[in-house]
Amino acid sequence: MIYYTKPMKKEESENRLLIDVARLDPEGEDLSGEVDIVDLDEEFVKPFGGVRYRLHAQLFGTELLVRGRLEQDFDLVCSRCGRDFDTTVHVDDFTASVQIGEKDECADLTADARDSIILALPTYPLCAPDCPGIEQKVQETRDDRWGALDGLKVSK
């Protein structure tokens, strides 16, 4: 497996999606796993678990091409009824291309993967396609001002 999370400096201590290009098979390799890279400071969008990935990485000269699938679980708030619900965001066509220099040992796909997951989030999340929304209590008020016209007789 080429993916690994390695300890970084204190300011970079978060998990990263790294590919060790020095050990990458010239024919390419299939990679899979989970890494916690989506951390949002949002009240209504809360990721849980890590990003699950199934990727194929191949080196073409100085270019690393990575294609595959990403998934992330989220706790969202329904935009119609306001209830919390869990959903999984899928990115079925993840693609990243990274230029590799002679001294580069690893390619960092963290930002590309994170951006793809965030862009796949629904703009108006719904707990169900047929969510009725917030129940509205309509109070019917009778306006009798026009009732006087009901008894009016018009003659020609």
C-alpha cells in the first residue's frame, strides 16, 4: 500500500493523503483506505469518520495521475424541516494530476480530495426527497365584511 499518514511538524499535524511516488509501481497501483482530512467549522454540516477512498495512481514521466472514488459521512440539517440526518457524500469521478519534481518523494492529494468532497455536498440538503417541511398551522379567520354583499339583490 502506497498511502500513508506520517507525523508532520506541529503546525502540520493533521492527517494527509500522501502517495509515496518513489515506491510506486511503474504500471500503477490501486490504493484504498480512510483518512480524516475534512474538518469543517460549520454548525449545520458535521463530518464524521474519515474520507474513504479507492484510487488508482500511475506515474507518467513527471506527472502523477490519480483517479478513483471518495466517500465521506456527514451529519446535516434538512433545509426544509430543520431535522438532523446522516448521509454519505460520494465523489465517483475523482481525478488529480500532480507534477512530480526530481526531489519529490511524496505527492500530497489532501487539498484535492478535501475540495472534491466539499463541492459534492448538497446545496439544500433534504432528509428525504418528499420531506414536507415544517408543519404549518393555518388559523382561518373569517372576514364578514364581504358577507353583507351575499344578501344583496341586484335588479335590472
